[in-house]
Amino acid sequence: MFLAAVLALSSLNHAPRVILTLESFVRQVRRADYAGDTELLDSLYTLSDGLLVNPKQESFLRYWRGFAMWRKGLNGMNDKVSAPMLIQDFRGAAEEFEEALRLDREFTDAKIAEAACLMNLAFLAGSDQAEVKRLVGKFVPLLRDAEVTDPNNPRLFWVKGPMLWHLPESKGGGQARAFAAYDKGLQACETQTVKDGDSIHPSWGKPELLMNTAWSKLNSTPPQLLEAERAAIQALKLVPYWHYVRDILLPKIRQAKQLQISGGIPPERKKENNTNA
């Protein structure tokens, strides 16, 4: 039985008090992520301080606290939040994942998630080559360790996909390898022992892999718009209220289809970056 903490939630849906457990924290964070509710993610992170009283669960709590900040940053990228704010979120998330790893060195999902945040920070570093090199030197070993300890982890393929997408083929990347990673991740979702749900064990991944597949099909050369639409719809069947896919990605795919039919070319696609949104 997980220890419950009585926490004031006056700012959340005007509820004066609720009982927050680790399970309910995970559930609320994941829902806020899909809903694109960055304010709620921030509030939940702060409120979860009250759960830092059970050392037996702390590594999981640290993971999900990091997850809240990670997804606040990813949603913020879609909402055009300023770079300094995004950097703050991703750094805070990486610190939580690093603490989870300090508590449990075998926590593969914490390695994957920290690597993802460091990758986002490298993207935001832009032309600061020294900072990019420093961050690459941190996230590459984390991904290598994760590949050794849990090579069939769906979330590993989700994080590796964008990296492969942006790497040239001469360095082991390319669009085909990114698509192959997403396909392997989707296959791995069917065999993972912990199924996605209310568990405190990280088991998410299938909707996210479908989303990345949809984004990549949209932005591939040439665009594969029917497959992009199909993957986005599949993701929405799993998470019907997913703000990014429903309100941003799928409309872009359908707009591109209309432009393709009319012979137009959507210029904005070339300016986008896959950031595991």
C-alpha cells in the first residue's frame, strides 16, 4: 500500500484537498501531458514534494517528477515557450532522472529519459558547439547503457528515433533507420511484461511511437501522407484527448494532403524539428 499524503490543491480545479498517492500522481501527470496542460504539470510537480517521505518509492517518484518537467518542456516547445524556460524545464527533469539513477543504478527508464532531456538541451544549445559536445558526451553513454540492460525497451526506440532521423546515413542515421526504430518499438510494446495503465512502472510508449511515426511520415522525403494520417489516427484511438496529435499534428497532415492534391508544397514542414512532442 503506497503511503498517501494529504495535499492542498486549491489551485487545481478549485478542489480544497485531495489524497495524492504515487499512483494517482502518475495518473494525473500522464493525463496532463496528453492534454498539453503545462500549468497542471508544474503544479503537480510542486505538490509531489509531499510524497518525498517514503524512501522505498523514491526512485519511482523521482522518475515521474522528472517526467512531469520533461513533458512540460516538450509541450512548451509546441506552444513556442521561450528557450530559457524550456532549458529550465529540461534541466530540472534531467536532475530528477539523475537522482532516480542515484537511488537505483539499474533503472533503465531513468537512463533513457535523462538522455532524452539532454538531447533536447543539445537542440536548444543551437550554435554553442562546446555545450552541444558536452551534452552529447553525457547522453550517448546513457543510451548505450540502456541498450545493454534493456535492448527491447519501447521507450528506448522512441528516444533513439529522432536522433537517427537527424544523423546522416554516413554516421548510422537516416530516415529509414528512424522508421525501423519506431517499428521495433511498436513490436516491443506487444511483448513488454508491464502493460500500460496505472502502474508506477514506466510502460508508456505505443501512442508516442505512433505519434513519432506520423510526424516522420509527414516530414519524410517524399512525404507519406496516408501513412502519416493512419498513424496519427491510431494514436488518437489510444489517447483521444491528446492535444498535440488531435489539434496540431493531424490538422497539419490533412492540410498537407490538401496541398498535395492541389499541387502545392507546405513550406513550413521544412522548418520543423522532431522533438518527441
